[in-house]
Amino acid sequence: MYRVNTCWKRLWMAAALGCLAGPAGANTVSYVTGPTHSTSGAAVNAAAEFIFDASAHTVTVELLNLQLNPTGVSQALSGVQFDLTNLSGYAAPTISSTSASTFDVAANGYASADSETPHWVAEPVSGSTVTLCEICATHGHPDQLILGGPDAAMGSKDKYTAARGSIAGNPAHNSFLLGSGATYSEGVLAGLHSTPTWVLSLPQITVSTTLSQVRFYFGTTFGTNEVVDSLAMTPEPTPIVLIGGGVMLIMVARVARGLRKK
């Protein structure tokens, strides 16, 4: 009887751990501004997701600009600065890879094709603070800021109907990175990667490393147009994780009933 109970308990413990555990060493945290105004008064709406992989010592950063049909470049996302906790040393980030698509906005507001290599950088600010940015304290080009999607009322026509001179046909600010998170089936934006993603190599992260605050930067001047967010959100488990966990528990229950009969 002792052997049966011990096996049953071990099986249920293993199932519970399997349901609760995600990928080994992985931890995902999201920050969102929601529709708001930056310190300069510009209407903005942005989101950032951080995926920590302690085994690979990487942080994957995904950025979105959810402000559709912007009027000016002050609404374009130029970087994020984030405060890390529980590091094993001073933060020393490098960019391992980038996935992003560039495009231009012509003087008439229509998106036009472009293909440039993103030149964002990752900089340590202090022992535990990192900036991923195009406009930074020590680095800056006024182009390749992250722009939201075009006027949704225009359908597939790819037109930024509200864009003014700081966006439309501005040679200093074009090209932009597409950051709407949407999928476009036709038009100039079709097939473009709309969720700019960077994989940062950060050897100092540990299994308990997370974030305490994120600052979203907008516009072409570093630090003068920002939104500070201290409210982190942990994404809900995906359906496949929940389904897989349920199947595992059912299988364990059946094994346990078989053990009781012996």
C-alpha cells in the first residue's frame, strides 16, 4: 500500500510541475502604455514584450506602436529603456539578431517600398539599466523610428491620411520600421514584418531576472518625449499549454487508478 501511494503522489507532482513550468529558464513580461499622452503631449500607444531565457542568456524584445494613422514623428517610437533586477553583474547587452521591416511614407501619405538594414543599438545606462533605441543618449539617427499602421478606413491602400510634414515625404525621418503588429494581405505593406524584434545577448541575466520599470521614448530627441510604465503584465498561458496540461493530468489519473487496483 505504501508503494502505491508513493507512486501516485510522485505522478501527480510530476504532472503539476509539467503544467506549471514553461520553457526551461524562460520568463515573459509585457508592458503597455495604452492610449495616453507622452510628456510632450503627443497622443501615443505602445507595447513592449520581454522574453527572458536564462539558459541562453538572452532577452528578446518585441516592440509595437499601436497608434494608428499618426500625425507627426513625435508619435513614432524611438526606443525603450528598462530596469533589470537580479542580475549577476553589470548589464552589458549586445544585439544578436534583429527582425524588422522598413518602409517610406511619401509626400502624398502613401506607403512606399523600402529595404534597409535596421541600425538600432543596445546600450547599458547603469549597472542594471539598458536602452534599446534608435534615438539614444550617445547614438541617434532621426530615421527608422517605429511607426504604427496606416488609416484603417483606407483598407488595403496603405495611406497615412493624417501624416504631416514630419512623416510624409520627410527625407530625414524616412524610412520607418513598421510596428503595427497587423498582417497585411495586399498592398505595399503586404508580407512585411510588423512586430520589430531584437534578441539581446545579456550574459548577466539569471533565472530570477525580471523588470521593475520600462520607459517608452518617442520622437527624435532623446528623453524629452516619454511615457513611464511600472505595471508589468505576465501573459496568460497559451491554449496549447492548458490543453497539454489537462491531457497530462488525465493520463496520470488513469495510471493512478491502475496502481490502486494492484
